Amino acid sequence: MLLSKSCVYGLRASLYLAAREQGEFVPIRKMSDKLEISFHFLTKILQQLTAEGILESFKGPNGGIRLKRTGSDVQLLDIVLAIDGSQLLTECALGLPGCGLKNPCPLHDKWAETRDSIHEMLEKTNLTELVHKGKAENLRLTTEGGFDILFDD
Amino acid sequence: MLLSKSCVYGLRASLYLAAREQGEFVPIRKMSDKLEISFHFLTKILQQLTAEGILESFKGPNGGIRLKRTGSDVQLLDIVLAIDGSQLLTECALGLPGCGLKNPCPLHDKWAETRDSIHEMLEKTNLTELVHKGKAENLRLTTEGGFDILFDD
DNA sequence: GTATTTTAAGATAAAAGGGTCTCATAAACT
DNA sequence: AGTTTATGAGACCCTTTTATCTTAAAATAC
């Protein structure tokens, strides 16, 4: 799998938040229900994103989670790096430690090229962009149902 | 991780075989020593590749494993598909089942493009090509040491 | 035919990732 | 102040992957 499950859940949750109003704090329980993710597991993932300054939380009644920056200011790469780290974008395709320009494996050059295209895609795509697309075409963010079902409270 | 460890080991082993003389059967024990892979684990992986018709084995004294086809006739994709399956090249970046043209997620289009570039790289690269490069530049196939150390018996 | 060298196949064990549960802490409302 | 609603942090279990160990089977050489 390219991205870990934690990372995928983090992306889905971030997209969900970006699709809601900016200032609104959304309870994790609500998010876990809507996105069909285990509450406690999602909590852990959101904690990571909060620690990285991508999200912010508010305790107490009417508390919850929201984006710290605007959705257009959060690239997919930010979330991937926060959860999975840079491994995917730096590691050797043959799993050799320290494979780089100075000590490469036979596949290094070709793989570096491919890897860069992944990097570029993640770096140039922001949350708002995907939310717009999702809303316009009613694309799904969960196993079944469209984008709209996320919002009928 | 992009490729499973089994798959990475399978690739390294296949490159090793492609670098040796075509007709020669190489004992698994020798390969596991040279490539620093657990003997029994490597055995299992090679069995998969043998079952897929990429390698062939010969039992008894002077037996071992060799490529069934020529190295230039084996693409990296063949090995990846044999061990990891098509998952990497078909799955949704957001982990949604059945994400495709008819029921996509917001990231589908962008990811499909990136995924295709991985597919293309694996499909257009063959073993002999990498062996040539490895020999010419003495690139490593193991944690330390160059290409040449694989061949002093 | 028997010993030897090899692959083949299965059970088993260790490690990592994914997921759940419980308790503690913080903040807001009454 | 106390209750409620929420996050935060930890221990814990389950499943998959990775790795090891043991035994069986095949084929060659003698």
C-alpha cells in the first residue's frame, strides 16, 4: 500500500473538515460516524495532525476539531509527511539504506524520477481544490454515498 | 512502503540471477548468502516466482535456480505482479473500494495519473538493462559493497 | 540402492501495523 | 461547584507481514 491506513484516514478527515465552514469546530465523534472510522483510532490520527499544526482542537461542549489554516493552504503533502513521514519520498525502491546520488542502486535513477512525480502531485494538490471537485461532482469520501451525505447533520 | 519486503527481495534475487550466466543454476543457499537474505524466506519468494514461470528450479546436487526467460524478457512489473499483485497499480489513494471511472473519489484522477507513471516505469524496465547499468557503474545490490562482490565465488 | 545435495511445503514464532478500550484532563454550561 | 461534553494519553488485543525452523520429497552421483 502506498499510504498507511492512518494516513488515508487523516486525508479523508482533513477533506471533511475543509468541506465544512472554516470556523466551525466539529466533534470527533461526528467525524468518526460520518467517515465510518473507529472513533478512538481517528482521535489518535487527529492528535498527530493537531501536533503538527495542521488542525486545532477545542475542548468542552461545542468543542471539536477544525483546520488551523485555510483549506487552500494545506497541501496533501503536509498531511502525508505529518503521518507517514518522508519515507515514501526518500526511500530506495530496493530497500537499500542510504541509497542516493553518492551510493545508488541500479534502479535509483528511474525510481527517483517516478518518486518525484508522486511528490509533485502531493505537493501541488490542496484540500480546497479537492473539496470543490468533490462538491461539484458529488464524489464520495466514504465507502458508499456521495459527497453530500456528509453534511446532512 | 511502496513494495513489500518480499517483493524487494524478489527483485534483488532476480537481478542477481540475470547478472549470472543464463544456463547456470544457482543454489538458493548461495544467493541468500550473497544477498544477505534469510535462506528460508528467500526460498519461499523464489517458489512464487517459479510458480509464475519467471524462474525455474532444478533439484539435486548442482541444482538451484535460474531465470526461465532471458533477462531482457523479464520486466520489473512481472516480478511485482507475481509477488505483490496488482494492488499498487489499481487501488484508490484514499483506500475506497471500487474507486474507478464510474465511482471515483476526489483524488482519483490525479492519483490515476501518478499511478500510471509507476506502472509505466515498472513495465518498461527489464532486468538486463539494470544489470548492464549495475556492472558498468559497479552499483550495489546489497547493503554494502558493489556489484562485483556478488560474483567472486 | 544409498548418500548427498538440493528444492518444496508446512508449522511456528517474532514484529509491526491497525484497531479497541479505559482512564485522565480540560473547558463550558447550568 | 458540579455536570456534561469533549480531547489527550496510555495500555491492550488482533491481524498481517516478516522471518525461522522442521520435515518431506526430488534428483544426481557414486
